Amino acid sequence: MALRWGIVSVGLISSDFTTALRTLPRSEHQVVAVAARDLSRAKEFARKHDIPKAYGSYEELAKDPNVEVAYIGTQHPQHKAAVLLCLAAGKAVLCEKPMGVNAAEVREMVAEARSRGLFLMEAIWTRFFPATEALRSTLSQGTLGELRVARAEFGKDLTHITRAVDWAQAGGGLLDIGIYCIQFISMVFGGQKPEKIVAMGRRHETGVDDTVTVLLQYPGGVHGSFTCSITAELSNGNSVSGTKGMAQILSPCWCPTELVVKGERKEFALPPAPGKEFNFTHGMGMTYEAKHVRECLRKGLKESPVIPLAESELLADILEEARKAIGVTFPQDKC
């Protein structure tokens, strides 16, 4: 039976996710509705993607009995309200990362999902790429020996994207792209809580974080570090080293198709998407997380074993601590 999706918000990321969904078998995935705060934009999106229903409010989509799972593609500060709205209506939810602006928001959403017995997952699509799955397998097999250090870098000049530098929209490097770095380090070290977090960085003229480096110490003396930047191009690769060797996720680390393990390179081609156009690099990779959501729901799971809710809370804790260490706070922090 097909999983029936409702798309909340009609921005670029929602467009890519919908395009990816429509490459999958209709017997497994169908987009049945879309909502925007402007009905004309919702109708335009629906025409483009051949979606049967368009709504001019998120509330209408949440009430649609035909929608089984809502994909939240709004901007960061609007995530919480949209997630809580859809959960209150009994929908399963896949919410774009970062799930919340701060840890308190994430905890509120997680608590609501658990109290209602509904599925909720943060859309960290990187976790579902075959290259990432191959790395997890490498780590679990002990191929690299005892782990010592993990490193991640993600930096691009995003200053031309208004949202990325907008303090009111919770812009900045940490929430936008730093989450890709910390999720990698957290994955490598099994979702453990760091014993110590040290952060340093600079702020952009708009008040958001510009370039940030974070060092994390984990139990047993192992450590990770990452740097993210919205004004400088970085290597955009990840690595993990142990007593028996190193593994590297090559650029683009946030949607990887190449893995090097102890010098041996492996490529993982994306599914073909003839005639499809995407706004973001490797947009077809969104099919991996969509298929995972369907698998979870068909098994009756309330959260993903790959991105458990406790880890989403932990990632939010780390990002918030790093952000506040360099003096960046958002209005949501004062709530």
C-alpha cells in the first residue's frame, strides 16, 4: 500500500523532496496534498508536481484524512509549530533538519510525538546514503581498529542566500550546515553524549554565526572536531581514524557517493532520474530517507532506529551549546 504524503511549505527543499518522491513507485509513495500560507503558491506547486490537492494553510493539510505522513519543509523557526500542528492531527511527521532552533523546541516536539504514539523523524538524509551505510558497516566490523578521532568540514559561501544570514530566521552555519558535521561525529561514536564541548568562532555582521570550530571529547579519550562556515569554502569531507586505519567520506559529505576505506575507494551511484531537475546537489538521494520512513511506518515504529529521537535531542544540545559559546542567541532561546 502506498504511503500518502502531504507536503508542508513550497520552498526549494520541498520541491526537491517531492520530485524525488515522484520517481518512486506509485504503489509505494504518493503525494496527495501540498500546503502553503499562500494558496496561489500551493496551487502552482501542485500543478508543477501533479498533486491532487492544494491548501492555503497548513491547518487544512493537517486535517486532510487522506494525508498519512507530513513532510515539513518550512524555514527553521516555523518547524515547531508545523510539527506540533500535524502531530495534533494524528499525522506521522518527517521534519527537515534542524528539527528545532534550540534543544527546548526539539524536546517539546519529541515529547508530543511520544505522548500521542506517533512517528517523528528529523530528516538528516545523509544517514541513508549507501556510502554512509557502508561506513557504518565498516565501523561495526572493527575494520579501523579502536577509534581515536573523527573530523568533519562543511563550508560554502552562502551569503547570497538571504535565509542563511538572517538572524530572524535562525540562520548561520551551525544550524544550516554544522548539523551535518555533528551528526557524522555522533554517528561515528554511537550517539554518545560528549564529556566536553569547546567552541570558537566568529559572528557575521547580521548577528548569526559565520565560521565555527567545535572540539568534542567523548568517553574513553576519543574526540571529534568540526568546522562549518557560511562565508568560506572548506574541504567538505569527513574522516574517522582508528588504530588500524582511516575512512573518508569525500565531498560532498552531506550527500556522499564516495567512501575511501584504508585507501580503497568505493563509489555509490545515485538512482537514475531521467528528465528530473533538482535545486540541490544529489537531490535524488532524498529517496533513501523517504523509503526508510515508509519502512518504519509499515513496521509500526514510532521513531527511526537510524536517527532516534534521543539523538536528535543530543544534536540540538550540542549545536545550542556551541552557538551560545560564541555569543549567538535567537529569540526562541528566551522563551
